Amino acid sequence: MKHPKFLLTIGLIGAAVLYLAGCTKQSEDKLKGATTCDTTAVSYSLQVLPILQNNCYACHGAGSTAGSGGIDLSTYTKLKVYADNGYLVGNVSHSPGYVGMPYGQPMLPSCEVNTIAAWVHQGTKNN
Ligand code: HEC
């Protein structure tokens, strides 16, 4: 009578091991996804600009006035003012003391925040 119980236990352990292995595989896949966020040499036109176009220009596009504090971030020169004074990174990383951007919305995905921060740290190149 002991035998079937033993087999059941082995079966459950086996299932648990397979389940955990499945989770590990998923985390590995997520990590692989994260490493595709390349911030080694960030380009304004190829990486930063699309993030702004998709998430910021609705309020900060050319000639922005109403609803965005009158802040126009539509050109490199205009954006650089806020990159240099620390607001851009403070705003997008939702740092204490800064109004989180996009305004009233959750923080951007970490890859996009890291891309903007890396661009600033690499000297806000107009590339
Ligand atoms: C829904 C409209 C809206 C969106 C979208 C938005 N902003 Fe703003 N933004 C505002 C408003 C309103 C202010 C003025 C906030 C204040 O002074 O209280 C502001 C201010 C700013 C400022 C000036 C610094 C400051 O804190 O006042 C920067 C820089 C900025 N936003 C960057 C961004 C960036 C980068 C994005 C996209 C990731 C973005 N914003 C998306 C509405 C928006």
C-alpha cells in the first residue's frame, strides 16, 4: 500500500520541477528582451525623437501652449534647454521633486527612460 503514495509524491515533485523550470525559462526570455535595449551610443534622431513623437508631442509639439505649461519640445534646441537643466530626466524618471511625464500617465517603459537618460549623459548629441 505504500508504493502508490510514493509514486504520487514523485509525480508531484516532478510536476513542481517542470513548473519551476517553465518559470525560469520565462524569466530568461524577459532578460533577453531587456538586453535588446541598446543605450551605448544613443541617437537623437533615431531613438530619442521617436519616443518624444509617440509620448510627448501631443502636449509638447510645435507651438504648444494650452495644457502643457506652454512648453514646446519639438526641436533639438528647445529640448536641450530641459535636458541641460535636469528637468527632462527628472520628469521622465518620475524623480522626487519633478512633475512626472508623460503628464498624468504612468512612467514610460524602462528602456525608453534609460534611452533618454543615456542620451543626456552622453552629452545631448544632435545626431
Ligand atoms: C498630457 C499632456 C502632456 C504630455 C503627454 C507630456 N507632458 Fe510634459 N508637461 C505637461 C504639463 C501640463 C507641464 C507643466 C507641468 C507643471 O509645470 O506643473 C509639462 C511640463 C514638462 C516639462 C518642463 C518641466 C516641468 O516639470 O515643468 C518637461 C521637460 C516635460 N513636460 C517633458 C515631457 C516629456 C519628455 C514628455 C513625454 C515623455 C511629456 N512631457 C509628456 C503636459 C504633458
